[in-house]
Amino acid sequence: MVERFSGVRAAFDENVATGEDVGASFCVTVDGETVVDLWGGFADEDRTRPWREDTIVGVYSTTKTMTALTALLLADRGELVFEAPVARYWPEFAAGGKADVTVAQLMSHSAGLCGWREPITREDLYDWEKATALLAAQEPFWTPGTMSGYHAMTQGYLVGEVVRRITGRSLGTVFRDEIAAPLGADFHIGLPASQDARVAELIAPAGPAPIGGDGSTELQVNVASNPELDVQVTRTRAWRGAEIPAVGGIGNARAVAEIHAILANGGTVKGRRFLSEAGCRRALEQQVEGTDLILGVPIRFGLGFALNSGFLPNPNTLYWGGFGGSLAIVDMDARTTIAYAMNKMSGTTTGDFRAFGLAMAYWDASSA
């Protein structure tokens, strides 16, 4: 690690020492080069397995950033048009009054499909055909494009099915073949059983769920409980092996930061061009702004990422995080990526103070 970032290591070590973290990883890249790469603590709740350099962990909705990058890649190649109706690629999707819903609306959580109208089970999440067919058949919950309502679980199936219809391959396969494998990046949407031993155990947060509790709207309850998921499910082979492109990704901070260096550096990283610079910057195109119907907070969505609303140092910054605290930040102005992944979860849906505290330590050091 670059010496001037020793304060970041100190903050990371303190989180582990105080128990704020059980096990975690944190990584920063600048101009495509890794300048901070930290890991430590334990990979299990009983603190018997050290968190090693190659430990990986479920990152919940930080997975969505990989799904978005995969779609941006196809769009940059001219295979996918964000402004086009989803039904151009997936004809059955036109049912239920959705003939005009665009791919961009799927990417920006504004398609009105934040959950399933039909009751589904956890096992249905492992049945790609059923999960996508139900979404294709149903009516939107609100007028598409008018506002966002976080598509917590459904976005991965929606974007993933568009990718499958275009390429003939699952989203996890396209991501692996076109992005992760060429980079040598250790992130998986559908983890092979041979890698199970490296996976850290997610530790459920204390307290109520971040959405779906008392005072919630019908939509929020639907998203939180149809199907109802326990964090323990992430320890099963069925979950890890399934392709659930909104929440099922497994990796570490190094993988997240090094993959998103593609976006931060105009499409080229490690001497390989993945996207054009214009293709990367499409992610910054605002699609919708306002108080999200599910998250209940003001937010600006671009194509697949949230956009900086003034709390990050540079304007052209993308971000998103996952239930429990994982986080990805892509600063196109500073050509910087920041990522955090951990196993001790907090009751948040989009990153928490551990991640931002480490990011602030980095920003302080980089501006000194």
C-alpha cells in the first residue's frame, strides 16, 4: 500500500479491533492502479477462520453495479439500446401495458416493477424462467418513468433477461467471460461450488429490517417480504450457485474496485479497452430524480447507478451499495474507485459509516 495512505490502514484496523467489523476488505484504485488494498479480521461469526487475501463474501446489491456494467458493455457495442422498449428484445414483456417500458427504466428502477405481484418463494428465485415470466406478465405498480421505486430483487432478472435475449447467454456468464475473467477479477454472479471454502459468512444485522417494518407502504412490504429472505440463506450452496444478478454476487473489495476501474478510466484498464469513454459516461445520464418509493430517500438514478447529489467530492461520481454495508464508488473526475466489502452487516441498504469513514480517510490523505 502507498505509504501516504497509512491513515486508511489505521482506520481499517481500528474497525476490526473495536468489533465494528468482524472481517472486511477495502480497496482504492487511481488511474487503474491499486493504491490501497486492505483485508483483515475473521471470515466467520465464531472468529475461527482468518479473513485472507483471497476471501470473498456476498455483497448483496453492490452486485447491481456489475449487472449495470454488463449492460453498458453491450450498449457500447451497439447490441443494446437503452432508449428502446424492453419488448424489442423480450416480446413477452409487452404484456400488462408494458409495451413502452424502456431498458433505461429498468436500469433506473423506474419501470414500476419493484416486486412480484404474485406470491413467490425463495426457491422461485433459483428458477430463472419462472421469475422472469411472472415479471413479463404483470402490470407495473405505477406509471413507468415517472418516479423510482428501488427494484431491490427484480432488477437483476429484468436486465438479466434482456442480456440473455440479446446474447443467448446468462448475465453471469457474459459478466464472467467479458469482464471478470479478462481482468482476473474475483467476483462471481453464480459461484462455482469449488470456491465455497473461500466465502466469508454474512452475519445478520441486529434490529428491524431497513424496509418493510411498521409504518411501511404496501409496496415496501411487498419488496421486503415477497419472498422473505433470511441472511442465513446466503450460506447455502443453492443461493451461492444461483445467478441472482441484483443481490447474489460474491467477491471482495479488490474485485469491485478493479472492475469499476473500467468506468473510472474511460473504458481502458490494465492495457485492455472494454468500453469507449462515451460508453462509460452514459452511466451518468440522469433518468429520474426524487424520493424513492421504496427507499424513502431523495435519490438521482443514472443508468444502473446512483448519481452524486453533492455529498461526494466530485460531480461525475457514480455509487451504489448493498444491504449490510458494502459499497462501490466510481469517481470519473479523479479516475478513482473505492470499494468496501464486509461480513458483519448493519441495518442499511446502501452502504454505511464504516465504508464512508474509510473513504474519508482516503480522501483526506489524497488531498494532503
